[in-house]
Amino acid sequence: MNRLRALTVRSEAASAALVLGGALWGVIWLPLRFLAGFGLEGAWPGVLIYSAATLLLFPLAWLVRASLSAHWRQLILCGLLTGGAFSLYSTSLLMTDVVRAVLLFYLTPVWGTVLGLMLLGERLTLARGLALVLGLIGLLVVLGGGDGLPLPRNLGDVLALLSGLAWAFGTLQLYRMGAVAVSTQVFAFILGSLIVSLALVALGGGQFGGVPSGAMLGLATPWALLAALYVLPMLFLTIWPATLLSPGRVGLLLMSEVVVGVASAAIWAGEPFGWRQGAGSLLILAAGAVEVLGARR
């Protein structure tokens, strides 16, 4: 009984950390767009932030080098999936509206639930089903409006949608690698983000930004270091819970980002916040509450 109680408490702590991590994700667009103000386009703000974060993590990577060496094959796959999702998502935030990027990414709970059913032997409970329905209705309310179905309309939208799919597969890998140290997973995540971002600018033919000048990089680098100091705690609050909770639940609890992202975009980017955004955010919050309360029964 004590062991069961300990597992329950750990799961609840992971859920709370994930909700907080999601809220921090909700304003990640701010440092990205701030760096874009120096002339960095497309994937380049991400390249700078991930480079800074990689440098900051090198001492930690040295301490966990035995774990990196022991699990390098799994970490390559996991890092490219989770880090690639972050790279695609952060790039999408600079290529489409914040609200559209956030909400297209948050089809993640659907992909995560499907993967859990197919590969982890999970059951689709009433609470999970209701949470999915509430979350998807919330997405449709915010994205729909009177201008057709909420489908991707530009390259930024496509990147956001692909990032959610990559994140669902990545969280499945995190869950399977729960015994691997979280610090090791975070380093793989950041390295994967950097690799995918560099691939975008190298292979994108200018679609993901031209090479910035030395002056641009010089001005932006100190701010990128500050952004990296924000990103790293956010990642620990995301990766640790994802090693304990199923992909579908991770996707649902991270939806706290939707509310923060929609509200912050309205306040600081002048993006719309009317009845649709308010009602959709409430539905998405309800989805997270149903998921948590249903899991405690």
C-alpha cells in the first residue's frame, strides 16, 4: 500500500510539474521573436538558443558521460524526435500566428493516445476519452471561426502540426526510457534541437532564414544565453514527467501552454482574444482537469 501511495504521489507531482512546464512553454515565443528582432529569421533564433544551451549543459554532460555512452543509440532517436519537435515548433512560432502554432501542435494528445493504445497496451478510459473530446472541441473553437476548417494554411502551420506528431513519438520514447537519467535526456533533447535546426537552415533553400551577419550574431548572442537559461528549467519540468506519464496524458497536461500562449499572444503580440479564444481555453483547461481527476479514481 505504501508503495502504491508513493507511486501515486510521484505521478501527481509529475503532473503538477508538467502543467507548470506547459505554462512556461506558453511564452517561449517571446525570446524567439525578440531574437528575430536582430534580423535572425526562421530557424536561426532557435539555432542560437540551442547552441547556447548546449554549451551551458556541457559540464552536466561530462558528469553523466557514462549514461550517455551506455544509452547513446536510444538517446539519438529520442533526442532527434523530442528535440526535432522543439525545433520545428519554435520555427513555426516565427512563421505563423502564435495561436495557430500552439493549437496545431496540440493535436499531440490525439497522437499520444493512439500510440499508447497501439504500443503500450493502454485502455481508452471514459476520463481519457472525455478529456480528448473536450480538448479537441476547444482547439476547433479557437481555430475554426467562420473561415473554414482549422487546417494548415502555410509552412509555419505545417511545421507546427509535424512538431506535435514528432513530440508524440518522442514522449513514447521518453516513457520507454524512464530508467535513463533525466539530465541525460535533456542533453539529448537540446542536441537534437540544434541538429534539426541546423538541418533546416542547411537544406531549406532559404525558406528557414538566410545566414545572419556577424554583427547580428554578436548582438543576439548574450540574449540567446539568457533565453537558454529560461529554456533549461522548462525542459527539466517537461522531460522528467514525460518519463513517468503516458504520452497521451503528457499531451493533455501540457495543454496549459495553450491558455498561456493564447493570452500572452493577445497581450504582447496583438493577436485576437475574443469569445472563441476564451471558450476554447476553458474547454482545454477542462480537458486537463478531467484527465487528472480521472487518473486519481
